[in-house]
Amino acid sequence: MRVIITLACTQCKQRNYTTSKNKRTHSDRIELKKFCKFCNAHLPHRETR
């Protein structure tokens, strides 16, 4: 039930990270604070479709 998702920066919209999540326990989109090398800062990254 785990799927691979892509995380995109909320400020510059660059897709920087890939990770996996369990759709059974986290059905909504996740948001993690990660480092964006394009913005050179720690910013929230949201799951993209």
C-alpha cells in the first residue's frame, strides 16, 4: 500500500525530493520542511500529483 510521491518546494515549485508514504494511514497530501537548493533555505515541500 506504499506509493512513491514527489515533494515540490512551495516557493519556487521545483520538484526536489522523492519519498514514499502509506496511503492507508496518510490519505491526504503531506507537507515536510526540507532544504531547497534553488532557494538556499529550509522551506515547506508539498506532495505533488
